[in-house]
Amino acid sequence: MPKGLMARPTTDFAKEGLFDILANKMDFEGMNILDLFSGTGSIAFEFVSRGASKVTCVEQYALHVKFIRSVAEKLNEPLRIIQGDVYRFISSKSGKYHLIFADAPYSDEKMSSIPDLIFKSDILYNDGLLIVEHSGKTNFDKHPFFSEKRVYGSVNFSFFRKPEIES
């Protein structure tokens, strides 16, 4: 990674645990996935390597975007990379996704609002999955769409499921 990146990449231990869980729950082929606060892009690249059809990265910092873009070009990976504010992107209702992964900086004061913003914006398909990576200081257990939490060292993943709407 180049100097100056302010990212806190998900640890290999946590990423391996997360993708072991996901591999048992879903097939990524044909899925449209959104990676918010992409940082180094490692989560997005993992989804692509596992067969996700479309992966969109949203990252605010130009240096991070440049790094993700250079890796994507070297690996010839088809990522859609957007430089911009994640919260504005969510409110823009830009598309629908089967799975959304959000890894905001742990110090981000708005981080705890991400599940509400995602569900309010309606960018997650019915029965879609939202995963928020966070520190142990944040607790989403009381959220109406919360389904489970997994802990890998200091990394916490909270899972939210948008219920299937019956017609």
C-alpha cells in the first residue's frame, strides 16, 4: 500500500471469517454488491474473486480511489469505483444491491446511522443483506432488521436482513 493511505483494512483473520460465513449463506454469482468506505478495496476484490457480477466501491479519499483503481487495472477486475461521500451516495438512491458492506472509520460519528440510512434509502433488495463492520463500542442488537453479530478479535460484523415483502 502506498504511503498516506488512512485506511484501516479489515484484518485477514476477520475477512476470512466473514467470507466463510457468507460462502455458506449465498452464491455471489449474479449479485450486485456495494462496498461503502472501500479503503484499500480488499473487501471488494474478495467479492469479485468469488464471482460477484457487479461490485461498486464508494470511497471519499482520492489517494484510496487511485490505489483501488490501480489494483483493479493490474488484476483486470471489473470494479465500478466512485469517489465521493458515502452518506450522499446512499441518499442518492443510486441503484439496488443484493449485499451492502459498510466499514466506516470507527471514529465516524454518523456510523451508527448507517443501517437506518440504508433501509430508508431503499437501495437494498428485499431479503438483501447489509453487513456493518464496527468496533465493540457500537451495538446494533436493538435495530429492527438486525439478525446477528460475529466478533473476530477487535473486529465486529453486524448483519441486517431486509425482510422479504409479501405481495
